[in-house]
Amino acid sequence: MTRYGGHDPARGGGSDGGGPTQGAVGGRIVKWSTGFEPQYAELVFGVFQRLEGERESGSGLGLPICRKIVERFGGRIWATATPGEGAVFTFTLPVEAD
């Protein structure tokens, strides 16, 4: 986990301009695969949704479950990708003040 002290574009954020915020922890998972076009970034979080032509196994449940967990704890998860290069899945979770 990485603790973010504020928004740092170099550390991530989706194409929507989002990113870590003050008082949040986050993480990033890089998946070296076929990637996808940016307009499909939300689609990959749909239940049983798999992108056309995806050659990897899976049920289409992993990312929707991740989103449910992250959002349940008040966080945010998003994906960015480049076709032919892979995808990056980033999440942030709020941290309560001590």
C-alpha cells in the first residue's frame, strides 16, 4: 500500500482526471495483457463482462467484486489501459484521522 499525501498525477489517476486525495491510501495492480481501448474502462467492471477477443480465462467476476469491496469502504477503483500493452487497476481507500 502507498500512502498518498495529496493528488500526484505521476502516481496515477484515471483518464477522468481522478487520483489519490488527501488522507487516502491506495494501490496499483499492473496486468501485462492485451489491454483495451480507453472507452471500455468502465465496462471491465461489469458483472460477467469480458472484452471481445480476450484470450484469458476468467469468470468476469473478479473486477466487479473488487469494485464492490472498495466502494463499500468509501474508496474508488478505476482502470487505465493501452491496447497491446496491458492495463493498470488503481484504487484508493480513505484513511480516518487519528
